[in-house]
Amino acid sequence: MTTSQLNVRIDSDLKRRGDEVLAREELAPTSFGNRLALPHSMNASTSQSFLSVVCNDQPMTWGNHEVNLILLLGISPSDRK
């Protein structure tokens, strides 16, 4: 596999996962009144569990709340019990 092919595959995977997270947000926002958002997918589509953290100095609107801390969570099928 060439680097170019690998980049296309990674970009495609990231887009799919991003679309899954946005679809989950359409069901109900994952923000809370304590300035925290916990976006996640409803699907176990990641091969490795991860936690991505965003901490903003200025709050942003997320659903019905203002948030400063965003924790994007992905759990692989092998870690779901």
C-alpha cells in the first residue's frame, strides 16, 4: 500500500467516524450543564479505543449548553463488555 492509498483510507475512516458522531448528536446533544460535552458514536467502529480532549478558554455552544471541555470517546468492540 502506498502512502497516498493509506492517507485516503485514513481520511475515509475519519470521515465515517465523524459522520457517526454527528448522527449521534442529532438524536440528542451530548453536552451537560457543567460545561462538558461527551460526543461519541453509537457504533463500535473504531479498531482501537481512544479519548480525544479539547479544552477551550472561551466556551462554545454545544446543543443546549455552553462547553469548555470536549471529550470525544471511541471504544473498540474488544473493549466493550
